[in-house]
Amino acid sequence: MGKRAEPGATTTAAVVAPEAGWRGQGWVVGGGAVVLGGVLAFHRLVPNRPGRIGSLVESFLPWSGVLVVVLLVVALVRRSAVALVALLLPVGVWVDTFGGLLLPGEASGGRELVVVQHNVSDENRDPAGTARALIGSGADLVALEELVDPQVAVYEKALAGAYPHHVVRGTVGLWSKLPLSGEQVVDIKPPSIAEEWSRGVRAVVHSPYGDVAAYVAHLPSVRVGVGGLASQRRDESAALLGRAVAADGVEPLILLGDLNGVVEDRGLRPLTSQLEVAESGFAFSFPASFPVARIDQVMARSATVGRIRTLPATGSDHLPVVARVTLR
């Protein structure tokens, strides 16, 4: 017969093994926290090939805060000091990167324009209702994308009373309470698109504070698939728009549009490298049913974009966003 185990030995083994496992899991959580902090801090170093993985990571960077919370809960449950210390890295980087967006924003400086950006959707079944909702915002400027016949005529009629000045070129348009001039198409069509395609317009807004260049743009859509992020056309269009903005001699300048990318996405660097973005507010605008990202943007030069926020849903698959732009 085998030798019977000593009672004390059995008890010790039963206690020590789980404790060792818990300590090991604490190191795993700590390692995950360090990796997450590294990605947050150095996301520009994540390679964009294959599949534009860098842009894909940057598209969802704000949601890394959820991962931080999950790791924090696990660390507390495991009572791991190592994991809790390691979590200081991603917490600090996330707060430094996105914490300002949680603040209410600075008070108005007086020289401001209220602007609304909205992709109204070419499948919108209630364009008149959408127009009424946008009028209710009280904005000085309203930028719309995916304007198609016969809906565009509905918007023109519904918005005419509140916005007597407007310009539509292709599928984008700008409505204004203030006089406009110098309306022109902005060519941002990627070379790989052969068919007729016009998604950029520029006008000069004659505001009480001086002339303001206003751009409305709708960059090509991106898709996420097994091969990664398909954003080549979007990136090419952003580069063309960036060149047009850089060459514009009017100051201040405001860009409104569905850019099909978040401001952290390197694909929008031709724009974000020279324009300021919203100081506060996440304003996730897409999809309207469960918004996970803000791809509807307000950017400016020689002006400050204050807090950006979403408006209630319309008949579109995007939420409208509204911001106050303070001119310098």
C-alpha cells in the first residue's frame, strides 16, 4: 500500500498553489497594463502595414479607457500591488491624452460662430424633420453631406427662412445666416475614382468679425475587414484637402465635414497637423444607433474649437455635432 500523506503537507499544498497562481495572474495583468500604456503613448510607432493596422488602433484609442477599467477591476480582485502600480502608466497616458475632453471647456470669448456638421444620409426618409432639428440648434453655419435629389430641394426649402445664404456643390453644402461669397468646388477626388464625384466646397463667410474661409468636405468611406482597415482613398482625399487648406490665404478658416476618421487617426494628419481640433467633448457621432467614434469633425485655423457635442438623432445614420468656434 502507498504511504499516506501527512495532513499538514496536504493543507500546505492546497494553500500555497492558489496563492502562487494569483501572484502569477497579477504579473500578467501588470504586463498587460504596461503594453496598453505603451500603445497609448507610442501609437504613432505602430506600423500601418499590413492592413493599416496603425490607423485601426488609433480609431479606437479613446475606448482603451474601458480596458484600463477592466484591468483595474481584475487587479483589485486579485489584490495585486504589482498590477496596480503598473496600471498607473496607462491611466496617466489616457488622462493626458483624453482627459481634457471630459472638461466643460472655456467660457465664450465673444468672437464666435456656432457651427453644425451633419451627414444627413442619402437614405434619410425625413429630410424636412432633419432640417427643422438643425434649425433648432441656432447655429450660424450648417454643413451637410450626402445631399442627393430629390432631398436637396427639401433642405433648400426648409432651411431658407433661417439660413438665407447657401451653396451646394455635388453632394455637400453650406447654409449660413451670414452672407457668402467666393463659392467654389474643392477637388478632393482620389485618383482611383473614375466616375463623377464631388464632395468638397469652399466659401467665404462675411461675419461681424471679418471674413472666414469655410470648407465642407466628405472624405471617402473606410471599411474594416479581415485584411484590416481599407482607407487608401480616404487618406488620398485627406491629402488633397490638406493641400487646399494650406494654400488658402484667408484667416480664420473653418473645416466642417464627415472625414470618416477620428482626429487621432494618422490618415487625417494632412489636416490635423495644421488645424486645431475640439478642446473638449467626445461627441461620438457614428453610428447613430450606438455611436462609437466621432468621424464628423470641426477643425479650425486661427480660431479655437470649443466643446463639441452631439445633437439628438435625426433620420440619418450619423448624429449631428455642434461646436462654438472662437475667432482670433
